Amino acid sequence: MRVFRRIAAMATILPLLVVAADPAAAATRHRGDWPTWQGDTRGSRHNADERRINPATAGRLTLKWAFAYPETETPVKSQPAVVDGVIYFGGPDGRFYARDAKTGATRWTFTLTSVDPEAGDAVVLDGPAVAAGKVFFGDSRGYVYALDQRTGRVVWARDTEPHPMGWHTSSPLYYDGKIYIGASSAENTGGEDYPCCTFRGHLDAIDARTGELAWRYWTVPEPRQVGTWPSGAARFEPSGAGVWSSPVIDPATGTLYVGTGQNYTGSEGDFDSLLALDARSGAVRWKQQVTDSDTWRSLCNEPDAEGYCPGLKDGSALDYDIGATPNIIRLPGRTLVGVGQKSGVYHAFDARTGAVEWRRQLSVPWPSGGISGIQWGSSFDGHRLYVATYFADPGTLFALSPATGQVLWETPSPADGCTTGGAAAFPPGICAPAHTPAVTSTPGLVYEGSNDGKMRIYSAATGAILWEFDTIREFQGVNGLTGFGSAISGNGGAVVADGMLYVQSGYAPAYPSPYGNVLLAFGL
């Protein structure tokens, strides 16, 4: 096992900038900013300060600039952060970018191999957090970086992952001098000859100033060999329960909430669970396991995988991760924490005790592979909870009562989404009326994209579509490259800040082109 170590020893460390005493205020330094994947510490994905884009003006949004990535095999996944007029985002090309948020002009660019020349094909999969004068993000090797917000200079960079296949899809959250970030892996994609599996999901608290590990919470016990697979490869149990999503923290109680994924092998640990941990120490305050058994690896998709996917016989091969980030929901006299699951259920618990408050089934789960359900995250604007389903035939955007889970309105992904615009030019079977991205909201508006390549804005009151933009086309980037849109990207969602809307376009399913994907910036 590799040690948690310093990758780039810097001669000097930039002094920590003065931070507001309120940790929540430190994470949102400027009115109208979007400094972290969750939008704020509580996971609202709601920008209450956005006033220029509103129900009366949303229909007038136009494309202001595009940033084109070089062609890569990895789709674009890094949701941007916007702070003090600068947009920060990672690319599928091993680079991290800072650009002028209004014009797309270069501020600075950071290359992962500048820290470690052996980084190879490492890319940024998560979205950054900007706080305390630094930009924090992880990569596909399990490294976490802290860059100077103004210059892009490395302050510290650390390998946080003891497993060779571990990575960060979880985006970091800054709170009270620490960075909180989860770890997942691609180890469950190994074939029949792979000695599956030894990865253990974990949630790390890292000192934001130095990069030192403050505490780590493991989601499964240490794997042990329990025999062999039919191929003769060693078989280890338990494993998995990766933390794919990003954590949230309630500043009022100092409680951290995060969801976990399924077991790869065995049936132990905190799989498919919502964890409530003490943010200072990592101690468990409560946990809710929402699936009784869920052991899944990619071989479960194969028709003759019984010997490699024991859950096929007993129906426990589900892939029902909690891949979505939780929402802290303040109501009169009580606080709930809710989270969507790939089973299609949105769960709401008492934030203090973990007791179930309500559950709502929003899509019918597929028998194996939970891609019909809720993927990356939902939004809460203080009045309604906005939740989207993925391959749910069709994927649908819902508004729910936060107190009861009652459906207030629902708007399916439009039936003509695959037969109009750029998607219509491609063979049938590529496009689907499905919602991958996390949902975003601002006062009166909800933002959600689709696999048909169209970004849409909805009325928060009625669910009516107020604006639509087709991204499956060529774009000339401000960086001199030509790009091509695709499905609106998951791993995040739309970012709305200071009168601008930012969208990453380029996710599975891919619409083939000779160009890379694009970041698009819209304004009035």
C-alpha cells in the first residue's frame, strides 16, 4: 500500500489568506459566485443571488463564447467553479484551466504532468472548489491539488489514494480549513482474469493549508482472499462502496453527509448508504443503508457472467449507488437531509437522527444497472426540490414538496429531442430522452440538460420549458480549436453565476465527430 505522500515538494508555501470566521461564508466569498460543485456547503445547487437571468429574461440567452478541447477518448466531466470573474475547470486533456468568465480569455493553465512527469493520461474528472485563495481538485489517479487561485502555481499536491485504480469523481468541499473529498475507482470494470477486487471506498478530510490527511473514513473492511474466480484469478471480499459523489456539510451542526456506492464483491460495509459524520473527527453520527444487498461489477452486464456475478441468481446485482450529492433541507422547526439513488428513489431523513421522513419512487428501476434512476444530484431553492431521472423512458424533471415528497409538477424530456436538431443527423440508438446532469436552480428557474444534446431552462413554478439550446454542432473555441457538442455532461451540471450560464457538452453517449468536446458560456 502506498503511503499518503507529498508529490511535489515546494520550496515555499503561499501564506493562507484571511478567511471569514463563518465557514459557510468562506466558501461563498462573493455574491453571485459559484465556488464549489454543490453551490454551497449545504448542497443546494441553487444560486439565490442570480437576478439577471430570470423567468422574464431567460429566453434571451445567447452564446457568448466557447472553449474547445482537443479530441480525447475521455468525455468532459469537470463542472466549473466561478469566483471573482474567473471560471476554473478541468479538461479531458490532462490540463486545468482558469479563464475570464465573461470572455473566455486565458488567465492561466496548469498541466498535471508538471507535478509528476509520469502522470501520463491522468485527467480531471471532478469539479474544483475555490476557497482560501486556492483552487482544489482531484484527478483520475487519486491525486488532490491545491493551486494558487491567482497564478495557478502549485501550493501542494498529494497522492491520496492507496489503491492503483482509485480516482476522484467526488468534488472537494471546503469547510473550516479542511477539504473533504471522496474516492471511488474503476476496479469493478476488470475482466474475467482480473483478481477482483481490493479497492475500498473512503472519505478524506485534508488540511487545506498543508495537504496533510486529517482523518479518513473507510466504507468497507480490509478485503481478504476467499478463493478464486472460475478463471483461476484470486477472489477478494469485501470491496467497493466507492464515494462517487460530493459531500455536504451543515454548518449549524458540523455534520458531514455523503453517499456511497455498491459492493464490487462480498456484501459488507457501508454500501449504498448515506453517512452522517462529525466533520471535525470523522466519527459516525448515524448512517442509513438504503439497499439490503448490492454486489455489482461490469461483468454483471454479460449474459454468461453467473460465475463472476453471484448476484445475478439471487437478484442482488443492482448497481444502485447513491451517486448523487445530498441536499440539506431546512423546514420550519426541522432539518432534513435528502438524497437521490440510482434505484429511482429520493430519500429524505431527519438530519439529526437519520430517521426516515419520506421516500418517493420517481422511476422504475432496471433489473441490473441502475441507470434509470437519479444520477449526480438535485437542487433545493428553499421552496421546491428539483430532481431528474436518467434513462427512465423518458428521463423526467420533477418538482417535489420538500416536506412530504409530493410531486408538484413533472416535465418529461421532450419526445422530439432525438428527432430534431443535431441529434437527428445520427443513427437511431445513440440518442435517448435521458437526464445525466445534476439539476441546478436560480430564483424562478431550473436548469437541466439531456442526452439529446440540448440544454434547457424550465419554469420553477410550472415546469414549462422557457429556453433550449442544441449543442450538437461545431463551435469555434476562443482557444483556437474547433469543438463539437454531445450529450450534456454528467459528473456535474449547469453553473449559473453573475448573469452567465456555463455548460459542459460531451458525455456518453457520444455523437461522433473529428473534434473534441466543448465548454459553452451563455449570457444576456
